[in-house]
Amino acid sequence: MNRFDGTRVLVTGGASGIGRATVLRLAAEGAAVLAVDLDADGLASLTGHGVRTRVADVSSEADVVDTVAAAVGQLGGLDVLVNVAGIHRTTPIDTLSVADLTRLFEVNTVGPALFCREALRHLPDGTGVIVNVTSSSAAHGNPYMTAYSASKGALLAFSLALAAEVVHRGIRVVPVSPGTVATPLIGGIPSDLDMSYYARIRSLMGAADPEQIAGVIAFAASPDAAYVTGAEIRVDGGSHV
């Protein structure tokens, strides 16, 4: 028997990177999954894996409300929420804009918070799980990432507070914080920035594959982690040891 047989899961950011790897991992272990993303083409590639998909903007409250309702309707309920959707922007402080700050918080913090709010109306007491993908940048100072780090730090703090708020219902909230991962999210760093700091802290294990992070997310969402809540799981290859 697969450990996710009969489990109904909503995964945001499911079209690529960690989100896609998580969708495929959970589906392979028996879960019924609804994958959500803005990337319709990326979602289309999942249909052959028996995964339901929905195009939605995680920063839109209306889309979040409709998406959770759709998940409950299509899956027959909801047992697990996995918030993976996120964006990255390199923001040197001298060029940091309100637009950058606003967009990063809309997608990386507000969206996941709204999904949590809506999902908690349906997650079952005693077994419901929320996994929020934060970042090792939430707790470590990384240059040129002030806005991104702040948005992920806020999501980490939100997750810990939420875990305390819903523990009486027996619902677990687990933040998973990856380090450097080989996904499209880490592309686009301007070539004129001094990145020597990152060379010094880079894990000797190299960048993680999305599948390695997905394995940890699957653990956090599974009954194997039944006693884990309100505790950050950092998956950074020891880059800050």
C-alpha cells in the first residue's frame, strides 16, 4: 500500500521545478493531486500522469478561493496543502523598488497565507497537513536578496505561528526551507553582481535536484512525520554549516 493512497492534495506552483517534482512524487505514491500554476503549458505536461490541473494566480484572492473550492469539488475533499509557488528577484538595495517588494510579498507570502486560510476550512482535524516551502534565505543573510529573503522570512514566521494556532485541531504545519536548487527560479541573476559570497557558502553537495526537495516535502506531508509540526526542515546540503 502506498502511503498517500486515498489522500487528496493541492499543490501550488506545480508546473515546474520543486512543485512539479512534488506533484509527480505524491501522485506516484498514490495521492489524488490538483496541481495549480499560471503556466498552462507546464500544467498540460502533467495530465498524462493522472494529475488534475488548474490555471490560477496565487496572488489573486478570488483565484485562491475558487481554486480551493475546485480542489474540494474535484478531489472530493482536501487532506494536504503544499504551497510551493514562488518567485525570485535579485534586488540590490540601491535599486530596490516598491513594485519588487509588493510583487514578491504578493506571491511568496500573501498567496500561501490565503491558501492556508481557505484550505483550513476543509482540512480534517487530526490528519490535515500544510507544507509551506520557504527558503534557507529566510534565516540567513544573502546579499542582493533583501526583498526575497523578507518575503520568505515572513512565510516562515507565518507558518510557525499558524502551527501553534491550529495544533488543537491536530493539523500539522511544516515549513520546508530549500537551499540552492537547480530550477528556473534561480536563473536571471545579473552578471555584473559580485557573487563571490555564494561561492563561499555553496554546499559541497552542489545544487539540489527538485526531486530531492520533493522527497522531503513528501515526508513532511506523510504519516511518517506525524509528530512534526511548527518545526522548519532545512534542506540546503549543509551550505551554512
